[in-house]
Amino acid sequence: MRAARYYGQHDIRVEQVAEPQVKEPDDVLVEVAYCGICGTDLHEYSVGPIVTPVAPHPLTGATLPQILGHEFSARVAAVGAAVRDVAVGDRVSIMPAIVCGRCRYCRRGQGHLCVRFACTGLSAETGGLAEYALVKEYQVAKLPDEVSDVEGAVIEPAAVAAYGVERAGVTGGDIVLVAGAGPIGILSAMYARAVGASTVIISEPNKNRSALAASLDIGPVVDPATGELDELVAELTDGDGVDLAVECSGSTPGLASCVRQTRKRASIVQTGLHTQPATLDAMALSEKDLTLYGSWCWRMTDWPRIIRMVASGAYPVGKAVTAQISLDDVVTKGFDTLVDPQGDQLKVLVRSGS
């Protein structure tokens, strides 16, 4: 089969590799429909290896080169003898976490914090940027007819966004600021609206991304560099500040903006990943009695819930998809386009089949 394998910084090759086979009773072989290119993938491509293993992973044994892709939808092609939840032909979305099930975090139901955490498409035998992938039964969630394969490939980043917004404690009627209009920022804004935020402000300096965000009609989109954000927040909150902020840019200016624009005793969640240490006005954090949350991945059990929200129309995640490309074009029209600071795409999905 064909697969996009990551060897190191700026080195992804579409190659022929052996098709994975069902080996264990709980294995599920899936034929990939669509796979998204994630910000984590882009970090690996630009400055990695970071989380892709250069030595055998302690849980999976995987090492570079790694088939990338952890945001994907698929159709079940074969199952192990013990599999009960899905059958051949079922359409599914993949929850990519691979966990030990034994550490204190797994036993607390916090598998996303597993001390030996691995991930399909980052530190495993297979990934979604290929024609087939091999996963475990606990990693697959069936898609109803109301959810398309395209939407199914966006469930993973949608779950990331949902977890971050919930970490910050969103309440119906809140005024929410989302800093950064990348895929996670857009999905965070969508989720905040879906669960009852009265107004969602999106802050984004990139003109192309601002235009894309504005076209989705989630809420006002402003450029933080112009002073427009200060004026809008002051107008909407009588100078008080927003009720919570979701930092999705992974940048020091984005985080500083969230601290500045929130009201006293508000919450901020850091959802965007920083590849370099950030600076923070800790005095402002104290003076305003703010709560700053970290956010890592998602709840592993969230797939059915997020899928139901998408099926109902409340969480229109498919609107974040701006391009669909072939596996052969994954570097030129996928990674290279998305790492361009002035790029004009938001979420790019790769069709792994012909």
C-alpha cells in the first residue's frame, strides 16, 4: 500500500509499504477514507522530530520512519476474533490514543495522560496518511448516516477543541474570546457557540485566515494588532472583559492578549501548543485573580458524544475543511501550504485512496 512516512525535518516520502494485517483478537484493520493534517504533524515537519520516536517507543516499539496521520475516518476492512463493537463495512472515526491501561492516570480514567502514551500516526505501527491502518477496537467509533466521512475525519480535532473549551468552564451566555483562527481555533469557536456562548470573538492577524473565519459566521473576527479587539471587548462587556478566553495560537502575543482581555476572576485555557517557552505577565494573572488551564488532547471517551453533536448539526465541523487533496500531493499541497505563514488553507484533508 502507499503511505506518507516521516523520516525527519522536512522529509516526508510517499512510499510503498506492506499492508498491515490483523494479528491480535482486538485488532481492527481499516481502509482510510480521509485523514487530516494536524498542527502536531506540522511541528514535526518543521522542527521535529518532537514526539515521533527516534528510539523504540516504550509502549508500541515504533520508531522512525513513521506513517503520519492521526485525524481520520475509515471503513472497517477486517476484525480480530474478539471484536464486537464494529463489523466489516462499518464507517468509523478513529480515536488515536494508545495507552497502557495500567498507570495511575489510566486507572483514573485519564488515559490521555498515560505515562507511556502513544498515538496512531505519531508513535505507532500505522497512521492515517496511508491506504490502510491497524488500530484496536477501543480506538474506533461508528459513524451514523448523518455524519459524512469528511466530518468523521474532523472528530479528533473537534474533540481537542471541545476539551479545551470545557476545561475553561464555559457557561451559557458567556462572552468568549478565541485567540487564533487555525483549525483548533475555529473548532473551539464553533464548540463554544454550540454549548451556549452568547458571543464568540475570534482574534486573528492573518488576513487569509481572518477572511475564512468571517465566512463561517461564528462571531466577530478582529485583527488584534489594530486595536479593534480592545474596542470590541470594551463595547461588549462595558469595559469589564470577556468571561473566558481560549488561546489557540500557541504564541506569546496570543496568550498575553487573553490575559489582557479577560475580566477579573475569569478563566483562560492554553489549547494551542507552544514549541518554545512563552512569557507571561504573572502579576496580571494574580491581580485579576485569573485561572490558567493547560489542555492536552481530549477525553478518550468523547468520540460518541462529539459524533452525536455533529450528527445533530449543532457542531458543524465540516465547515472547517477548506481543501481535499490526494496522498501523492500531501507534501506540496498539504504540509508546504499549511506551514506557509500566509497560507490560504485552514483544514486540509488527504484522500488516501485513488
